[in-house]
Amino acid sequence: MKLAGQNLGPNEVDVILPRGEDNQIVFKCRAVLDFKEFDSLCPAPKPPVMRTPGKDPEPDLKNKSFVKQMAEYGERRMNWIFLKAVEATDGLVWDTVDMEDPKTWGNYVKEMETVGLSQIEQSRILGGVLEANCLDDRKIEEARKRFLAGRRALVEPSESLPEDEQPSTPSGEPVNA
């Protein structure tokens, strides 16, 4: 698919962390478009079924074990999204994260601490991941304003063009129709 002759691709956000005068660390965060890999490695937990006499079986969504499993599932999903988003960063290699093992996905936090990224820097990277993967009201409003300004410029007459016919030429002679 193309839109206005352009190929579309995933949203990308560069997170630039300054380090000294001439040095910087750049993380590229790319929107995650496909969750099939996640779903195959980490299927969603299923709630146990409650059976009550005289009623149809129904899922027990308040079961403590299920609630705990869902919390772990949600955390793993966020970890996976973070890791997949920053995969776009050139040269990024994790030491203790194995993308095939969901139990290791949370290790990225400790690794970022170990290499010297501060909490604020880690938060900036996470912010880049969220920005690449989310739309917020501010972004939508800015895009709408840019779009409408462009449309207005096409509709409104240009200030550089005269509004009426010019009655005479700069030499004073009448305009020849």
C-alpha cells in the first residue's frame, strides 16, 4: 500500500542521550507492528472456570492465581515491546536477554543500569518506545493543525498576488486586455 505515492513504514523515534561535549548515545525506537512472535512465546493465561450449581460455568477473573499470572503476562508484554522497539538500534546487543525465553526479557533493566544509564536516561528511552508505539492527543492535535494550515494555504488567496485587475502598467499605460 502507498499513500500519496509514499511507502508507509513503522514510526521511528530517535532518543539521543548526550555524553560529554563530543559524545552521544543514540537509541532508535521503532513501532512494533506484529505480535505473533510474542503470542507464540507467551500465550495469554486462561482463567479457571467456576462451576456453580444451577448456573452455567463462567471464568473466575478474580482468582488470585489468575490475577498474578495476568500481572506477569502484562509485564512480559511490556518488556517484549520495549525489546522489540529498541531492536532498531544499530549495534545493540543484550548479554542476558534471550528473545526466545520470556523469563529473561526483564533483564534489560539491570543491563541498562550496569552499563551506566541513569534512571532518567532509562526513562527517556522508555519514553521513546512509547512515543514510537502510541498516539497521544498532543501529536494528533499538532498533525491536525499542520494539515489544516496546508489546506487553508491552498484555499486562501496569496498575499503576493493582486486581488483585482491592475488598471495600468507600471509605465502608466492602460492594461491591454
